[in-house]
Amino acid sequence: MRTGKTRKMAAGIVVAAGVLAGSSLGAVAEGVTLTYPVAAPNTQSGFTTDPAIDYAGNKSFAMGTAETLFVLDDDTKEVLPLLAASIEQIEDLVWTVTIRDGVTMSNGKELTADVCKKALEYIFTNNTRIGTMADVASMEANGQTLTIKTNHIVALMPRILSEPNVIIFDTEADDYSRGLIGTGPYILDSMDPEGNCELSKNDNYWQGTPAADKIITKANIGADAYTAALQTGELDWASVSDADLALFEDNPDYEVMYQNAGRAYYLYVNPNYTFTKDDALREALTYAVDREAILNGVYGGHGAVTRSIFPEWSEYYSGENLQPEYDQEKAKQILADAGYTDTDGDGILNAPDGENVKLNITCYDKNGFKTLSEVLQQLFRQIGIDSEIKVSDSVFDDLTAGEYNIGTYGYNTLTLGDCYNYLQPVFQTDASSNFTKFSNEQVDADLAEMSITSDTEKRAELAKDIQKYVYSTNERIYIMHIINNMVKRKEVVNVPALFGGDQTNMSVLWKITKE
Amino acid sequence: MEKEGKKKNDRFIIWSWIVGLLLVFCIIAPQFASHDPYEMNLLAVNQAPSAEFIMGTDYIGRCILCRLLYGAARSVYAALFVVFITFMIGVAIGSVSGYIGGTADLCIMRFVDSVQAFPSLVFTISIAAMLGGGMGNCMIAMSAVGWTTYARLARSKVLSLKERTFVSAARVSGMSSFQILIKTIIPNSLPLLIVQGSMHIGNAILEFAGLSFLGLGTAPPYPEWGNMLNDAKASLQTAPWTVLFPGLAILCVVMIMSMFGDSLNEVLNPKKNTASEKECK
């Protein structure tokens, strides 16, 4: 009798163990899922992966469905091969790209020069920004060799081909906006109307078997909610606001990673509008900006103050040409010497013509620009200059229209690891982001030379030469270079230290998994 | 019954005193500020409440208490002004519409219907955004949408009053239509409308704070409670006091105004309240 009971008990234990084992096996079969944000591109089109639209191409790279021919080394910004094996400039206007052998797309199609040619043609023709940069006249495909001919010398061609938006994909697939097919480690299974995607691993991925089994990308979580989503476990990694970093820095469940970035926060000071037409006032404003206070007070110290366009670690930095340091007394003196006095005793200086000085500061309500503007408002007030803040959703348009005194702005000064993509649009006469209408013959000549020069030392020399001419007009006040952050959950592994931020090299995605 | 009426009167008197004190306090509040509400201190950003800063400091080191005190008048009086304007416009249009009737009444009421067909907050936000934000434009936007409630209410009251014998008597005595409206009909409609107005104050404060929270209200650096909430939302987890105190200020004022509205309603519409109380029983 006792034996029977024991047997039944044993059988029960075995069954229970089996059930437990089964459920545990079920969990294993489910595999590793990575969840992270991939926001909609900056466009009115909603979430799309169509590389013709704005910055939508890099969404496919970020999700792991498509890749680029080259990537930039996160650290050195050197051009490294990815889908291409090499690139060579055989003539001034001709480049040959050798496509890597043995790469297949997720639909089984072999990667050839012809596939690359069709993808690049689509992007260069339909994406004006990239098309203008590349200025391609024609392309020819022969086996694994792609020949690119340009209309003018495009020294940056290898860097353009490493732009995360210049992805290689199958142009014969039906829907580029919601079903783009490329060579990446993951395959897009579904995308909901908000742009949240589910992806499964591509077992035939050319670099090896992807480490995670499934990826979920979230487009419906706003950047404001990343902190909460990380805390609830809804996201495995994300970049958070500087104010929220303290929540993760000492938390053993998370790891915070930092990356020096070339993105500068600076001010446009308009020399063509009301009070800031006056050189003396612009000069005084340059002395009135307390960079250290702004960095520590507004951005929690997550950045590096600068008096230069380029960060100190960049080869384009010129220590000989810098903007003046913060000196409030000097600012007051300049204004006094120029005839600015408080004639009506209201604490606000009157211009030499008697009018109360009041500037307008235009800013976005993001990236701390509104707070930065409020701090500037107080700093300017301390030297007797009144100002009002205009928060706008379309700062680019407002600055282009020219009806502003001061515009707060952020711009990556080292896009593609090079200075040209900042200097040209911002300083060339009549260029797109030259909101102050800066014009200098020598700068234009230097930029023209830079556009056809591949030699990196020569490019650095030209960049330094340009800096000799641009600071003296006080049309731009450089404040800081930001440091990107990425917060990841501790169990996520194989994430390189510099993963995240601008111009991210996502070629490492296939290695990332969870412990 | 009398006891109940006295109780209601007492309640109304108490809430009237509280509202009166609040309105006076909003004006003199800046006198109690220990710091300059505009003075930033980037070395004391988001500091927790302390002896020096009783409610802590905000995202650029300004004293939250001082900003609440300075923002009180702006937050409360802006709402009161909106209620006053919407009341005046709504009562004028609704009364005229109800009194003259006919095609004009039909047209005015269909217009009111079309304004009320939109969700009021969304409509207000759209108008404020179109006008370009700022305190004045927010008040215009709120007034442009808010008057319709008073118009509808005033019209219905005028319709019920204009056939009454005292109005006929006024007409027979030779009073003009304008005089009849001003001297007999509107005064008799006022209790209901005033109650509606008093109850609207709390909503108007919330709505104004909501617009400021969306960045459409007061321009920096001037303090306003909704704006303070908006500015503090980024520090919700790291410095919760920056959100807590403006939120509490709004809550308290809205509650006071609502209680005042209720007590006024009890006094001015005793029959209605008694009937509804009986129904409940």
C-alpha cells in the first residue's frame, strides 16, 4: 500500500517535473528578443523605410534589415568596408567599388554590383539631399565591380557610401516603405500602422548567425518616454535626456555609455536684423555667454564647452582661432563704449538712437534649447539687454526667413566624420543653412578646394584656414559639443561602447544578445 | 427647512470669504516672495525643498515658491477675465437671439451648434496655436469657444421668461425691446447664469493651465502655474517637487472655485437643489 502511494507520488513528481521542464523548454524555444526604439524619420510621411524620403533609409539599417557598402569606424571615423570589399578612385571623376562575394539578401538573391547599382540609382535620384552630395553622372555594373562616374570631383564618395541612409536593397521587391528587403541580419515580419516592427533572424546572414532570435522596434514611444520605458523593461536600450541620466548612472540594473559627438550647440546672431546689425552689440553678446554655466546647469555637464566649431579631439580643431571667453564686464564695457546707456532707468540699455534694446531668441522646444534660451535671456539681462523667447516648431524656416536676432541651433559639425558637410552649408555664400548670410571670398575659395580634395591633411588645413575668417564677425557663438548617451539594460551584451548616437554604425547589431 | 437654508447661506458666506481672500492674496502675493522669481542660479538647479528654498528650486535654480507667488495673479485673474468676457458675450448674444427669435435666432443657434460640435479643448488649442500662443492669444482662444455655453443658457432662459406676464406688462407700459431685455428679462436670468459662471472659473483655470502646459500660454521667463508644470515635466522623476507644488496650487484654487460655485448654486437655486435632493432620496 505504502509502495503504491510512493509510486503515485513519484509519478506525480515526474509529471510535474515534466510540465516544468516543458514550460522551461518553451521559454528557451522563445529565444532572445531585443526591443529598442526606432523613431519615425523626420518627415510628414509617417513611419516609412523608403530611402527616397528624408532620413528613412537609416531606419532599415537600424532595424537590421539592410546594410551599407561601407561604415565609419565609431572611434576613428575611418571608412571601413561592409558590403563592399574596397573602393578606389581611378580618375578624378571615376570611382570603382568592389562588392563583397558570397553575400545574399534575405530573399536569397545574390548581392552583385548590378543590385547595388539599382539601389544607389534609386536613392541618388529620389533623395535630393544624398543625390546632391554624390552628384553621380552614371553608374556601370560588371560582375562584382561597380563603377561610379560623377559630374564633379566628389572627394567624399567613400564617406557618402557609408552614410546610414545609403542602404543596399532589392529594388525588385514591391514595397520599399513597409517591406524593404536587404542583406541585414534580421527580416521584417510585420509593421503596424504606427511603425512598430517585428523582425526575425536571417539564418543565412553573411557575417554569421544573428545572436538574438527576434527584434521588436518601437516607433510609438516618444523620446520623452524612453526613461519610463527603460524602467518598465519595455525597451532594452535607448538614449535618455541628460536630466534622467542620474536615474541610471548608479543603478546596477543598467549601464550608461557615453560617446563624444561632433554635434555642436551654438547661436546664430543675425547681423541683418534690428539691434544685432550693430557689430558692437554682437561682440558684447559673444562675451556674455557663460558656457560653463550653461553646460553644467542646463545639460548636467554632459558635453564639452567650446569656443570653436570643432571639438578639441578633432583634427579640424584650431587652437589659434577661438571665440572669446566669457567676460561679463568686458561685454558691459563694449556696450558702454558703443554708446549703449540706460537713459530711462528701467534697467534695460537704450541703443545709441534711444530705443530700448530688445532681442528675440528663436528656439525649438527640444534638446534643452528652450531652457538654454531662458538662461541666455538671463545672461543678456545681466548686461542690460532685454529679450523675448519664441518657441517654434519650424526654427529652420524661421531662421531662413531672417526675422530673428538669435537662433539656438544644433548641428553635427562632423557628419560622415568630415568637416565639409558642416562648413559648406553653414558658411558658403547663399548656402542652405547660412542663416546669417555670411559671405567671405576666401572661405568660398577654401570650400571649393575642399570639395575636390581627398587628402585629409589638406582638408584639415583648409578647415583651419576657414576658421580664421568666421569668428571675427560674431555671427555665430559656439557653446558646447554634446556627449551622446545610451542607457542599456545590464543583461544586454556585445554592445560596443560607442553604440548609439549620430551616424551609428549598426553593422554590429547581429552580435547583440542578452545573457 | 429653515435650518437647512441657513446652513447653505453660511456655507456660501464661508466660501465667498475664502475666494475673496484668495483673490486679494493673488495680488499681494509677490510681497511675500523672499527671492527674485526671475533670478537663475545654475549652481542650485533642481534643489530639494530646504530652509532657504521652501519648495525647492526649478530647472535653472529659481525659487519655486517665489514663482508660484508671482504667478498666482496671472493664473487666476487670466481665468477670471476669460469667464467675464465669455459671460458678457454669451449672455448678450443668447438673450438677443432668444428675444427676437425667428430666422436670426435660428442662424445664431446653428452657429452656436457648429462651435459646440468641436471638442472645446481641441478647438481652443487650434485657435491659440493659429494665433501664435502667448497669454493674450490664449485668452482670445478660450473666449472664442467659451461664450457658446452662456449663449445657449441665456437664450433658453429668455425663451421661458419672455411670455411671462411681467414681461407683457412691461411691453404694454411702452418699454422698448432693449429696455425689456435689460431691465426685466436679463436680471431674472442672472442667478442661473452667475452660477454657471462661478462653476466655469475652476474649469477656466484648468484650461488656461492646460494651454500653458502645452507651451501656448505665458512666454518665459514670466511665471504661470501651467507653464511651471510644463517646464518641470522633464524633471518629474529626478525633482518631483518641481511638479508637485504648481500642481497643488492649481488643485487648491480649482477646488476653492468649485466649492464656491456649488455653494452659490445652493443659494441661488434652492428649489432646484431641493428637488434633486428629493429625487436622490
